Amino acid sequence: MFFVVSKILNYVTQPLMIVALVLISSFFIRRWRRALRVAAGVLLYFFCNDFIANEVMTAWEVEETPWSTMNKTYEWGIVLTGVTRLDTEPRDRVHFARGADRVVHTVQLYKKGIIKNVLISGGSGRLIRNEVREADELYEVFVLLGVDSAHLRVENESRNTAESARAVPHLLPGVTPRDCLLITSAFHMRRSLACFAKQGWPMDAFSTDKRTHRRLFKPDVLFIPSYEAIGLWQSLLKEWTGMLAYKLAGYI
């Protein structure tokens, strides 16, 4: 039930859905019609403002770690899924959405000798048509990119971050969390760390897929609407909703 409710909340809290709901409500609440329509326009412009979205996301993301400061070796790199497009055809190859850095940077960590092994965690996060397991697809990609299959392990049953946090420790008997490095997108790292810490498995973090840019005071950034800003807000609202839901459910 929690899985279904959390997915519904993710849909309802998307920026354009919020704007649409406010606008639609103006057709039914005559007393506030004008105010609601103005609010819908203000919200749309707010969600499209690149400067605001970038500033908020910058404050939320866990900063990426420079290679020059990586002075520790880990037995395992734990990489979370959520980066492929499972409905894209043809199905004879892997199609990446935003977030392929999770894979590329994990391969770099492996080839630099910073991590010795890779555990890929994540099945399908879909409510329906979940026959494709993303961890299995990423396994093939890691092998293609030169990671020895003997150094790979797959956890393909978890449907979300909380389930990954419960599953991963059981797959690594005799391994301590200080021997592991958690790898996921910078915007997703706070929730991921909290989930694993709740399971008594606090790890060092290695953020990837940074979505922000340096602060710019240019007219197009300050005033011109940007569809990329909507994408930032969509990721932020998803994480904030997830954090709240996980907190209420006792997952963090």
C-alpha cells in the first residue's frame, strides 16, 4: 500500500500537475476564480525560473567529490538504479534517461581502484509492467564497459530506495558499511543515505549526476522561463515528498 500511495503522491506533486490543479479548481470555486487563475500563472512562472530552481537545487544536492580527495579504497560500490527508460523500444539494448553518470562514474571508480566490486541495487519502480529489472540491464552495461563479472553483484527485487537499503546489507555478509561507498545522483543522495543509516548501514557518499550550474546573473537565467527549471523542481518535489513519506513510514 505504501508503494502505491507514494507513487500517487509523486504524480500529484509534479510542478505542472500543481499548476493544473490550481487552474482547474478556478472553474469550480467561483468566489476565488480570479485569484486562483493568477496563482496558477504565478506558480507556472515560478517553476519555470531557472535562477530560483538552480539555487534551491544547489542547496539540496550533496556535492560531488573531487577525484583528488579520494584517498580510501572500498570493497564495494553500491550503485542505485533509476537511470534507464524501461518502455523504450527496441528492447535489445539499454536506453538511458538522465542519470547515466551513476554508471559511468562507478566504472571510473572501479578502474581507478577506488572500489573493488560493484553491487547494483534496484528492480522495477513501476506500478505495472514491472517484468524488466533495471539492475539486470545495468549489469550488462557494466560488463560491456569493462567491469569483470566476478566483481559484480545484482539485487533486482527492490522497488524503491527504502527496499534497497533493507536488501543490500543481507547480500554482503561479513562486510561492514565503512567498506562500502554509496553511489547515486546528487539530488537523491540525502534520502538514500538516510534510508541506509536507518538500517544501521551508514556509508560514505559519492554523488553523481549533478544537475545545477554555477550561479549566473544573466537575463535569460533571471527572467526567461526555462523548461529545464521545471525538471529541477520535479526532482526536488519528488525527493521532498519521498523524504516526508519515508519519515512518516519510519523508513528514515
